[in-house]
Amino acid sequence: MRLNDVTLLAHQGESQTVEFKKSTAEKDRACRTLCAFANSQGGQLFFGITPAGKLVGQTVTDRTLEELAQEFQGFEPPLAPGMQRIRLENSLEVISLAVAKAPDVPVSFRGVPYERVPNTTRTMPRVTYQRLLIESLNTTDRWELQPADGWTIDMLDATEITQTINEAIRRGRSDEPGTRDPMAILRGLNLLTNDGRLNRAAVALFCKPDSPRPEFPQFKLRVARFKGTTRSEFLDNRQYQGNAFDLMRRAERFLIDWLPVAGRIIPGKMEREDTPALPVEAVREALANAFVHRDYASFSGSIGVALYDDRLEIISPGGLHFGLTPEMLQQPHESMPWNPYIAGAFYRRGHIETWGRGTNKIAELLRQSGREPMAVTSDVYSVNVTFRLPPRDGAVSGAVSGAVSGAVSGAVSGAVNGAVNHHTMPLLQYIVNNPGQRTQAIADAMATPRRTLQRSLKKLLDSNQIEFVGPPKTGGYHSKKQKPGKRS
């Protein structure tokens, strides 16, 4: 560093990464600041510059350097600042000490950790110290890497494992392994320990759904539809246990049942165009992020999906890590998943983007659909993503009454109410693919409450899309486009 560079920095003043000390007599306080730099994004400290930015310099002797080296012994883990001496015109010198972000944080000085906020050095709060300590252990000792004691391959859902590799190949996100052996696939997904046992990530991703697992109570999803804008009254409230992929599907089905659909009559046609209140792909991305980034080490934690009249909230246990803030999530940022192996499986299935584009993709989809930006809040316990719902203004009924009147209005209204829409389309497709099934079998397969399913079946029956064929006790539902064969 040249004198001109030092002069420029002195003129710019202290910042989150730059601090000045008049002389090495302040070496104790200087080391606290170096500790704070190492715990954040690194920085430079200068001896021989006043806090006001005046270059005063000092005499530097061997004794000066020895005292500094001795002071550096107080760092834990060890920290070795890079030192440079810059000579001033009056033969005095400025000493520059530079540190990068420490690979092993938190760093302490004489047993006390420090942080930089924003251009002030202060004692690090306990909650921050604990977070940094957990993050430092996450590389080698994180939850998903630990062996799943007592678990064997037959306790996992082999179909889910096969679907994962097939989808990865279809999307070009994995090479053909030449086998569909579950253990071989798990090994390729880094879901086995070094000695060949299942790790916890494998269980989180592929455990069989709806099976009690007291050792992993956190494999849980809570979904609720509240009346109004508070949690004072439920319209629907459910809890599920299972693997991450199954729980995500259940969350999607819940939202299919409950998310409002905006409709409009297409001019000149007896048709209604239905548009979900939120972009489906944006909500799906947010759900996947919740499962990927959540803190699985918290036994009391679970993914939460809460729908109100005015908003949708997706809650994921555990705070933001690695220095990420809610504001940074709205801008281009590096991908730093808390559970890299679980994230890798979700990426291969096509549920998430890579390189930190997930939240940017959500923002882009919301902008394209004319919706408000999502809001992200975070504390040490959870991350909450909120989508604002558009106001309900009765656009459908208004469009109908404005376009037609009298008997025509009644006819159109009947057609609109009976038409297959965003809610009933998945049910119709299921019946087409699985003809002859009864109400309870369909409800179980689609993870839908029986009462909700009965309402959707009635809409399809009224719109003449399906029919019930056979006796009441043994018959089943068929699409009107299908000709049911003889039932066994």
C-alpha cells in the first residue's frame, strides 16, 4: 500500500471495514476491532491515524513490533493479521493491519468475541455467538450428515427414490446411473455415510409417509386456513408427517383447495378464465425453499403454511445463516443452503433453482403477474415468507351480470359454476387416470379431506364431466369420456 492510498482512506474516514488508532498504545482496543473484522467480512486497521482521519504517524521500533506480536496471542482461534509499514514524509510511520473473514468463526480476543456494527466495535451478543458457532460446525458436523441409527433401506420409500433419479435424468440434472437399486441411487446423491449407512438426509427425503417416527418428530407439516386476518378462528387445520417430498405435495394440495381463484368472463364466449390469486410457480418455489433451508435439528420445528383472507405465510424453522439478511434475498446472492444434500435432491427433482436464484425468481414471477413483492422476515427461530393476496372484488359475478341478463345470465351462471376450474382439474385428471375408484380411496390417494373431495366431486357431476357407475356399495367414478370396462 502506498502513501497516497493511505491518505485517500484517511480522507474517506472509518467504516465497517476500516478503523484508525492514533498509536500502538491502543493495541488492546485495536485487537478487539481486528477480532470483530475477522468475525464479519474482514477489514483494515491503521496505527498512526487519528479517528478524525489525520495522518500523525509514530516511531516504530523492534520493541513496538514485539509488543504487537505478543498482543496477537490473545486471539482464539489464532489470527495472524497481515502487517505493512508505510513511511510518512516526516520519517514517522503508519502501520496497517489487515485481516480477512476468519474460516473458523467465531473468533474471540482474550475470551471475548466482538462484532462490527456498523463502524463500531462491540461485544458480540450471545445469540450471535451461538449462531456463528453452529454455522462453523455445519460444514462437517451438520444434522443431515449424521448417520440415521436404526434405519435400513427397506424403511424408505423406494418409489420416491426412483422418481427422483428418473426426474433428474429427464431434466438433464443427473447422468443415467445404469441401475435403479435404491442404495446405489442414494450413494450417488451423497445420502450414505462413509461406512455405507443411511444418513439423516436420506430419511428426511425418503422415509415412508404417515408412519410414526418418534426419533424424528420434526418431519411435520402444519397447514391452516384462518377466517379473517388473525389466528382467532380456523376454517381448516391439518397436520401431516412424512418425507419432505410428500409433505410438499400435501402443502400444494392444501393450497389448491383453499387459494382463491380470480375469474373473468371472456368477451364473446360462454367461458370463464380462472387465474390463481398467486403465481403457482412462485408459491411452489417458496415451499421448496422452506423444506430445503429449514433447521432439521430443531425437534420442535415444523414447516407451517398459514392462509388468511389477505395473505399467505410460509414459515420455516431456523433463522437465516452465513450473513444472509431478508434484504439480500431480494437481490442476486450466492446459493448457501443450510442442508446441501437435501437441496441437491430437490434441485434434481426440479423443485428449486441453483446459484441462489430461487428468491429472485419468485420476485420476478410476482412482478410479471402484477402482484405485490413478497415480504421476508427472520429471527433466530424462523424465516417467514409472506405473499399478499389481491382483494376480492367480485369480478366474476360483476362480469357475468354486466355481459348478460335475464335467462341468458342464469344459463351462463350455471355454466360458470359447474365448469372444471383450478380446484377440480386435478381431481378430474386423477379420475381419468384411475377410473372406478370410490370417494374414500380418492381422498386417501390425493391427501384431501373427504368433505372437501365430496364438494369437488359434486361440481364435476353437476357439470357432466364425470359419472358414478355401478351399485352404490361397489361402483366408482368415471370420466364421461371413458367407457368403463367390466369391473372385477
